[in-house]
Amino acid sequence: MLERGTLRVGRYRGAPILLHWSLALGLLAFGGFSFVPGFWVGFTGLILLHELGHAYLVRRLGFNVEAVVVHGFGGFCSWHGHASRLEHSVIAWGGVLAQALLLVGTFAYVQVMGPATSAFGFHLQDAWMRANVYIMALNLLPVAPLDGAEAWQIFRAMRVESVTFGQILRKCLPGFGPRKAKLPPSSSRPDREPPPSDREPPAPTPPRGRGASDGEPSAEAQRAIADALRRISEQARDARKK
């Protein structure tokens, strides 16, 4: 299905995965204008994995992915939400970390199974290793609009918001924390309740006098009632005498 010059090839958690028409030009350019279908498949998968890495962290941090797009010279993950500076930095690392997993997996496969013997397999491995390292290094340059412009801000953001790597891992890795949970800002409550010795002592309860709130009249009220009864009694006695 074509949408504004793109081809929808799938969905990620409801968000469309789109291939832009310029991808064909990028594959030719990065492939050295040669017929290398293995490299084309590997390069497309590499860029797609990079953007899905962003999309994964977007959802883990509780935001909404709108679309994942792969074009001729990279790609982008479209999302929305009110993210903090730290959350922006964490999301920026998602693409490079996804590529790193692919690099480690490919390297391990080559070490165990040996290098590919077919032209398709050789070019596929080339895309997932040599081109992979090149794209990772390029994306980590601290220059906008590359990911490095926000990714390297993570250390400063962690200091400002008083967040540790452990808290980030618990929010971003499956099994370490709830899904769609934002990273705690510096003003959030502590991870555990302080021990009793560190808590503020409870405010003393003021003594309660015996009054109307206790269900009994006060001493002044009792004397007033007694005086009123005495006057009523005297008036009744005087009336009988008359």
C-alpha cells in the first residue's frame, strides 16, 4: 500500500513500517552502483532495525509510535509524547544499541559457522558488520540531526535528574520493570521508604479537654445549668405561695 511515496511493509505495535521511494537510490549509492542483492537486503534490514530500536524504547518509556520510516539515506521513527531531556537521550541510544546487538550476533555466527561462501551471504555479512560499524560511528557524532546530538546528553541529564543506570535498565529492559513507565525525575519519591530512625517524628497529639466534643458538659456549663435550675425552682416556690 502506497502512502505519500512510501510502501507499507508491516506494522510495529500498530504503527506502520514504511519504505520510502528514495531507498532504491540509497541502496545503489551505498552498494557502489553494483548488483549486490545481499548487501541491499542487509542494509535495508540494518536501517530498519536501527529505527525499531528507537521505537522499542519509545514504547518502553510510555510514549506512542506513529510510524517507522526507512529512506535512502537513513530513516526515522515518528513518535509523540512529553518526554524529559533524559528520556530523549535514552531513546536516541535505541538505534545504535540495536545495531550493536546485530553486530555481536553476526560476529558470533561467523566465528562459529565460518564466513559465508555464497556471494549473497558475503554481502549480507558485509552489511551487518562493516557497514554496521560505519553507520554506528556516524550516528554517534554529536551533530544534529544525528542521534549523537541527544545521546551524549544522557550523562548530564542523569546528574540533573538524579537517575542511575540501574533505574534506566529497569525501565528499558524486559523483565526489569513495567512497560510504559517513565523515568523518575529528581523530585520523585525514593525507591524505598527510609528506616524509622530517618523518619520525622509524628506530631504530638494535643490533649483534649472534657467538653462538648466528649459528650459531657464542661464545668462552666454545669454551673450555668445548676443556677438556671435553682432560679426555676425558686420562681415555682414563689408562685405556689401566691
